[in-house]
Amino acid sequence: MFVRRLGKNPRERGSLNNATCPDIFELSDGSFAVIGTDRTAELEALLPADASRAQNERIVVITRETLVAAKADIPEI
């Protein structure tokens, strides 16, 4: 199911415990899994007017460093 990590692993990004850090993975079906902090309760009311989420979706926050580290691994198509 998990095909590969996008970007550096948590230890390479400076995690001291390498256990509870944001991460991004490509899945075998071509979609992506994101490990981050669930901030749905805090941010949902602040979504732009043209954005919404389904009942089974969450607003997950990752650090800028995590996404920037993954940038080179994100496919063009």
C-alpha cells in the first residue's frame, strides 16, 4: 500500500525521537497519505468561502519544512 516516502525521513529533518513527526507518503493507488496534526476544529470556520470538507475529511497541518523537503519527490502528473 505505501510505495514511498516523499522527501526526507523525520530523522533527516532533525527529529530527535524519529517517532511523531509529519510525513508524506505515496500510496500504491497513486494517492497520497499525510501524517500531520488534526486542526479541523480550529481551522474549519476559517476556510475560504469556496472550500469545504466532507464529514470523513480532516484539515491536517504539516510543517512547511516537511512539504518543502517533499517538493522534489512530488510527480508532475
